[in-house]
Amino acid sequence: MLRIAVLTSGGDSPGMNAAIRAVVRKAIYHGLEVIGIQRGFSGFIEADMGPMNLGSVADIIHRGGTVLRTARSEEFKTYPGRTKAYANVARFGIQGLVIIGGDGSFRGARVFHDEFNVPVLGVPGTIDNDITGTDYSIGFDTAVNTVVEAINKIRDTATSHERTFILEVMGRESGCIALTAGLAGGAESIIIPELEFNIDEVCEKLYRGYKRGKLHSIIIVAEGAAGGMEISKVISEKTGLETKVTILGHLQRGGTPSAFDRILASRLGARAVEMLMSGHHKHMVGMMAGEIVTCPLETAFAGKQPIDMDVYNLAAVLSI
């Protein structure tokens, strides 16, 4: 193997740049050439790519987002679109491909490998942490810390005004961010899409706290479970308590990656290069129990990442 390519696809996540840096520098260390593909699969189709060197990834480990940029490509979902991408594989002499992204990106990589036999390696990068086969995906830790920082600031105002605040966080199908940040931030209630919730129980918990003199309450809602404004309206109607809503939105995607995410991304990016060099194709690298592991790419979307019920139950106990 003489030349590999790297791209980022789907939603950006803090730490992607650290992964790109690791791929490029690990590959060059072993004598490989690296092609950087801009704008994900869209750039792959349009030949928006070029060589990368050590200087290409200098001073990026601390930056959020992705220097390669990212995009979602409907054209790559079609066979003609993937055929265009394959033409660029031959044109640029690409012998292996590292794809940093989520399960949608990995699905595209799997199909591309099966159709054209191009070696692919997946590196999980998504703040939702919803990829099976790894305990953590790049960006999740930073996103959680962003939410916890917001909880800390909102709590100051909530206490001062004796209000209930509802914080809506990202997670259309996964409540990982809401659950982890909720436990770390001491939220009174955590509402996630994986589990049904009873709004009457949420209101009862709030009212019990109010009766014993509690000055404020924080409720964390994953966007896929319910809308923050909707929850606020129901709580106000049922309890008479004044509620305010904060929707963090894409604020959770950006920012300087945490030390954990930088280290995770560096380890995963480097291992992806090693896997390609050793002849492993259509695999994903990840972390399980603190160790870097590999698994078939299909594992990433074979099933839904289960919620940690121990964490959920502990958060409920500690919030009484």
C-alpha cells in the first residue's frame, strides 16, 4: 500500500481534526502518501481532493470542526454517484480509505467497498455516541462537557429567580448526551427517546422539591424525546411553576475538543492506518473498556446502542 485517502462525513464533531492529524502523520511515518478529500462523499464524487503533508495538519489538534469540511451527499447514495467516486480512486491512485463519521457514513463505506473492493476503515466520529462496537465516539465527551457547562450557568440564574429550567439537548434517536450530562449536572429529571416518560411523575418530583424549599430545578430533554417548549407548557399548566427553556442546538457540535477526545481521536486515527497496512478491510476501530479494538464495519449499524440503565437509575436516585 502506497497511498491512502481520508475524509470526514456527516455531522462534524470536536476531535475530528485530531483524528485527521493522526491519520496523516501515522501514514507519512510509515512512508505512505495521503490524499485529503474535502466535503466528505460530495468531494469524493467531485474530485475535490489533494495531497496532504505534515504541515497540512499542523496546529489543528485543538480546533473543533474539521479542516477537511463535511457534507451529506444524496448522490453518493446512488450507484452512478459511487461510480464517479470510484473513478477518482483510480485517478488519484488511492489504495485505502479512512472515513471519519457516523453510522450513515459507514453504511456508505460498506456499500462502496462491496461494489468496488476499495479497502475502507471507519473511525467513529459523532457527538451522539450511538455507534455500536465502541464505548465512545469522537466528540461525545466534548459535547457532554458543553452541556454540563451550560447547566452550571443556567443553575445560577435558576436559583436567583427560583425557577424551573428545561434544557433541550441534541439526540434525535439517542439520549446519551442528555443522560450523561444530566447525571454530571445534577438534573432533577432526564427525558430521553429510548424510554417512555410520564409527565405527571416529572411534575410530582418538581412539586415535592418545591414544597421542601428547593429554589430551582433543572430538566434535561433530548430533542428526540420531546420538545422543550412542549414540556415547559405542560409543566406550567400542571404545577403553576414558572419554567424557562434553553435550546442548546448546534452549540454542542463546536468548541475545542476535550483532552479525552483528542487522545481518543489520535489513537483511533493511528490504528486505522495500521489496520489498512495490515490488510484489514471494511472494519471499524473503537474503544471498549479502555482498549482500542476493531470490529466489522457492519457492527456499527447492526443494532442500536443500548442506553446504560445503571446510569439512568442512578441519576433518578440522586435527584430525589
